[in-house]
Amino acid sequence: MERLQKRIASSGYTSRRKAEELIKEGRVKVNGKTVTELGYKVESKDEIHIDEVLLEKENKVYFLLNKPREVVCTTEDDKHRKIITSLIDTDLRVFPVGRLDYDTTGLIILTNDGEFANLMTSPKNKIEKVYIAKINGKLLPNEMMALKKGVIIDGKKTRKSRVKIKKYDKKTDTSIIEIGITEGRNHQVKRMFNEVGHKVLKLKRERIAFLTLDGLASKEYRVLTPKEVKQLYNLAINESK
Ligand code: URA
């Protein structure tokens, strides 16, 4: 037995607070009867309708988060650091799709859809992930060419990448570089720059395929639309072929 609002929230339909509002507004039925009592207990076999639409047991949810620094992309951390799932207000067991380092910021998807996560992180797919890296020094033409053509990390050449120099700051002797890669190996961007003699001082993921951080400040997130999810599924499947 669990409280009605918890069951609605854990289906992924909405947050617990919004579920309470729906109940108070008389929009929720349990086994055909409207229930407006907040503490009402339901069993798993009970059928719940919201605005006459049957509630599925566990809907799939997809969040797009602008990850801040100093957050780990795991669902538990033995060093007691802040974990990424704590930034999302949901009762569903969501997990990050792939990883960003503790000190990397930017775009990351969280979901409870394992199939989606597998497709998106499969080494076979060629979905582009675009990063903005602040590095020490100036990226020389031969270094840029090496990054573009592929460098060896873990004994294996990286796939071709897109590299663009955005800015060089003479005063601090640092550069801002945009790099688009189609793999997701461990610390890949940092290691690629290391291979050509530069240290990544700051790293942000700006884009995954067509998804950007538009409108999302650090720590903010939004739900992906069904259309976006479908497009990502299609991309992941087609680009794995
Ligand atoms: N590459 C890295 O080095 N770190 C990240 O967090 C993501 C890509």
C-alpha cells in the first residue's frame, strides 16, 4: 500500500507536489471513483485515472540537465560528494546517460529507460557531442590536425573529430577550443588534448546531437519532449548501422 500522490509521482507522471494538486482538484480516480483525500492508500492492482486517462505503472522519463561542477555522475558515491540524481525532483529511479567528470559542466541526459541509455552510449553510434574546452597555451596547426584525424588513447585511435579555435588569450596564455567527438571514452576530451601537449583547464558539454543548453542555467533541467526522445532513438539506431 502506498499513498496516492506517491504512486502518481513514481509513475513519472508528475512531481509529488503537483500530484497532490491534481488530487485536491478532483481530477484523480481510483478504480473509477474520484478521490480527493491526500493520504488515500492504493495497492499496486488499483487502477488510477487522471483526467480520465489511465496511469501507467512506470512511465519512461527523460531529463536534460545543465550539470554544475562538483557533482558526480553516479547514483551513489562513497566519498559523500553530491550526486547527479539529487538535482532532479522525481521519485523515479533515474540515472545519467553516460558520464561527465566531477569538474565538467554542461549537458547530460538522465532517464529510467535502460534501452535508451544503452543505445545512446553504445560505442557503435556516431552521435556528436560538442564540448568547449579551455586549455593552456595556443593550439598549433599540427596539433589541431592531429586532434581532427585522431590520436591514440588506450592504444586505439580516436575517431575523426571537429575542432575549432574560438579564442586565444595572450594575457593568460589560454585558448578556448570547440571540439565535436562521436565517441564517449573515459575522460576522452582531456586525454585527447593531453596527447597533443595541452591541459584542459575547464570543460563544458554544449551539445549532444541537436540538443543544446538553450534556456537552462547551471543546475536547471527540463523534460525532453516525446518528439526529441523519438529523434534521439532514431539517431542512435541509424547511426549504429
Ligand atoms: N571528456 C572528458 O575528458 N571529460 C568529460 O567529462 C567528458 C568528456
